[in-house]
Amino acid sequence: MTRASTRPSEDLAQIDTVAVTYADRVAGLEKTDAVRRTERDRLVAAAMPFAGRLARRYRGRGEPLEDLEQVARLGLLKAVNGYDPARGSFTGYAAITITGELRRHFRDRTWGVHVPRRMQEMSLEVSRAVGELTRELSRSPTIAEVAHRTGVGEDDVLVALETATAYAPVSLQAPTPGDSGTPLADLIGGLDVDLSAVDDRVTVSSLLCRLPVRERRILAMRFYGNHTQSDIAAELGISQMHVSRLLSRALTWLREAMLSDAPHEWEAGAAPPDRHELAIRTLPRGAAVHVEVGGEIDRDTAPRLREALLSALRGRPDEVRVDFGGVSFVDAAGIGALLCALEAARGTGARLTVARTRQYVRQALRVAGLGPFLTP
């Protein structure tokens, strides 16, 4: 049995004859005309084996033959719609159109990972050069030899070789070589230590909001600003030992709160026996009253300061001098107590001043607008 030729000349001549007849009969007809559709179907049926032969040229490249035949038939329809007998034979025009459609299919549809067209073409060129050099040299060519053959840089050759792996990437569910058969996905990556700490970070963030402003500032300066305890003490105007005590107390409370399902409030769970309480002493001095204050003024001790100042103003003195020489810290509650006393002093006509303030306390009072009431 004699094997038929791939492109029999008599078949091509017959297809060209049908194509010329089709062009003559549909000239001037509308696209929806029944005669045009009939002649078009006759030409497509005659050229269908021709399109199939072109599709079979590309088999063995990883695509099913049925898909390639469908693409070739689509190209055939485009060739029929765009055929102009004045420009040459139909089979020549159809071969170019069908081949272009097949190549476009391989370029746009068969790559597992989309890469630019330029890199696709370079990858094919490098692969072809590697094959030629392997046959010529009887060994695997070097990158420099491939670059010399293709006329591109060595970096481009490496990129092209890497691009070739994107044509058919390995599935993450594919078993690894060996007897274990472990999926490839199980061997990629590792434990994310930061991910396991997400819950702790969220918990600490919520607990930090429950700490007083001073403790939050100390923690931020120590662990986010990398300040030493001495630097923090100088900034806050307190001793280094006091900073150490406050830092230890805050960390202890955070640790206990994180381990507890219902953490205690800061005052109930973290107040040590040697807490730095507020000391207030009122000394009458003729028409003036001196109020000596020592310790820390926060939301717990501010009511005592406010009551002491209001009590001093009830005697209607000419001046109330508040001595802050022993005050190491004042927060918004302490400033509120001073503002309350200032309003009461205006009502009685007394003059209220704040003396001997430390650097940090003076800065806080000035920010609150109490600068005019501070003595040098």
C-alpha cells in the first residue's frame, strides 16, 4: 500500500477551483444570503482535509490533536471570510492563515504561566540552539556557547532557559521522586514564626491600651525606642530606680493579664505594696497658703490634690503657692485638678501659682496651658 503525499497537488488544485467558483458566485451577495452560505459551506467542506493535514504537523507538542484540528478549522473559516481571488490562490492564503492561528494558539493558550511574547520566542530560539549544539558537540553546550550561537547575552540565555520551565510547570500536588510519594507542596516553605505570634501581638496591643499613659510611654521608649532606663528617667524627670520599678510592674501585669481569661484592672492587679503615694502638706503663711506636694499625681491621687487645693482656698487667702518640688509625675487627671483649683481661685480673688516644677512636669503643664501660673 502506497502512503499518500502530505500535500497532494491535485487536492490543492481542486480546492483552489472550488474557491474561485465560490468567489464568483457570492460576489455582490449579502452575508446573510442563503446562496452565499451554501457556497461557503461547500468550500469549507472541500478544504477541511487540508486544514487537518496542517494541524497534524503540530501534534506531539503537548496539545491533543482534536484541539489542534479545531484551531485549524477556525483558521480555515477566517481564510474563507477573507479570501480575495485577485491576491492569489486560496490554498496559499489559507495555509498562512491556518498556520498563524495554530502558532497563536501555542503562544497564547498552551503556556502554563503567561510570559511576554518576546520571551516565548527567545525561549524557542534558545531551545533550538541547545539542540543543534548538543548534536554538533556531542555534549551539553555551555551558556557562553548558546549565547554565541543565538547572538544574545548570557543573562538573556539564562532568562530564556528559565522561561521554558513556565510552559508546563510541575503541579504542586505531583508526588516527589522516590518511594514516599510526598506531594511537592508539602516540601515547599516552612513554619512562619511570626504567624504563630499574631495572637500574642493582638492581645498585647489591646492590653497596652489599658495601661496608664506613663507606663505606656515607658514601654514604648524602652522596647520601641531602645532607650535605656537612665534615658527614660532623664526624660520623665524621675529616678532610674523608679523607672525600673514602673517597668517591672507593667511587664508583670501584662504577663499575668495575657495568661488570664479575665485580666484584672491595672489598679487591682498591679499595685504593689510600696506604691509611690501622694504626700500633701498645707502650711499657712500669713495671708498666703503653701501647699507642698510630693509623689505622683495620676487619676488615683488627683482627687486628693483637688480637695487639698479647694480646702486651702476656702479660707480666702490672698495667694496659694503650690510647691511641686517633690512631684515626679503628673498626668491629665492631675492637670484637671489644677484647672479646677484655678477656677475656684478666680472666684475667690486669690492668686494661685505652681513653683519648683521638674523639667518633665513643667513641660506637661505648659502644654496644658498652665505656663502663666508657673513661677521661675
